[in-house]
Amino acid sequence: MIDFRSCVVAFSIVMFTARVGAEAPTTSAAPGRRTASQTITVFAAASLKNALDAAAAAYKSKTGVDATISYANSMALAKQIEAGAPAEIFLSADATSIDYLAAKNLIQPKTRFDLLGNALVLIAPRASKLEQVALTTDAFAAAIGSGKIATGNIASVPVGKYAKDALDKLGLWSVVEPHLAFTDNVRSALMFVAREEAPLGIVYLTDAKSEPKVKIVATFPSNSHPPIVYPVALTASAKGDAPEKFLAFLKSQEAGAIFVEQGFTTLR
């Protein structure tokens, strides 16, 4: 025998559940908009940290898509990608590092382009009595004294390679070489000077601008070293359209304004 009261209760429960389901707010993103839980993985040269962090924040505000960014010296990052690190975008501080990956078919060559340019400068601690250092052997010897000049490793770090080229071209290498203190990336060299552990350092213009505890005391002529360029590309393992859209944003006017504010020149 059918229990009429049980049927009424069951029917009420079904109707209540249907009504709640219909009235509950949706949690899906609007069409064409990605959710904040989705991320892009970027490997980038250490000198890009301030500018790229700001660009990534602007992109997240605009699209809801986050970027997880790992910073280090460019060749170290290239080797990590070679070893299988899950990067989707590689932004290098030199052509050599991205060429290394290209030779191993680990980037998508059609997506590669030069995004930014930079300059090479000599810095001193903000409290230093030095204001300007002429690019001569006597001036450098007097400025260094018995101290050190911090810069990236000349064998593996882009800023160190550019520094070596500039010092050679200007006839300063023999004076500077005995005093060099090598670091594994440009930001470490910057910190040595900011903490007054080295009286001088050779870094990029953008690094000097990012650190209030240092000042620029000389700028190396652009013709004293190869052009400082930042090439970028999607890695071979990048999937979907999210990395490609972020790459497109990096060469937009909005991102360009952020990079220029940090001292970079835009090449796109």
C-alpha cells in the first residue's frame, strides 16, 4: 500500500532541491575569461624581476590568469628546461641561452622575438664618496682601491659576459680582473654593492634603478659590448592558448609602458 504522506514528503524534497539548484549562483567564469586558478609558468632572467612582476600583476588584474615566474641567470634556466622543468615561456637576458634551447628543439622557433633592450652601468653604494668614474685605467684603479668589483660570472652569466666585452674594448680588463667578485646572477652582484660589501659593481641600468641603496657612477658606451637584448619564446612543451596570450601581452603598449618605467627599452 502506498503511503501518501511519504510521497508528499519525497515530492517536497525534490522540488526544494530543484529550486535551490536553480537559484544558486554559478561559479564558472564568464565566456572568454580564464579563472585565477589557472597559471602560466615563466622562466626569466634575474634582471627582469621588478618589471616582469609588475607586468604579470597587470595581466592578472586584466584577465584573472596568474603567472608563476622563476628567476635566475639565463643559462641556468635554459639547463633546467633542458632537464625537463615545466616552463612554458622562456625570457632570456642574452641570445646565447635561448639559442642553446633552440639547438635542442626545446623552444617553438616561430614564437621567438627580441622583447627588450638594456644598458650596462657601473654602480657604487649610495653612501660612497664617488660620484663619477671616468672609463680610464687610472680612474678605475683609484675607485677600486683594494676592494672588489661585483658582477656576474663572465663564463656563464650574461651581465658578466657583457662586462668582459666592455672592459676589454675600453682597455680596462687588466686593471679590473684581479678585483672581480663573480656572482651567479646580476641581482646578487647588485646586492653586494647595496650592502657595501663591494665598492663597485657592473650591472644593468634597470637593476641600478630598482635599488635605492646604489647609484650609477658610469655608463658603458653601447658600442663597447654586443647589444643587450632579451629574447623570448614559448617552450616546446607549452600547450594551449594561455602562454601565447601572455606572450602577446608582453609586447603590448600596456606592458611596454611598465618595462620602460623600469629602465628597459622596448624592441617591439
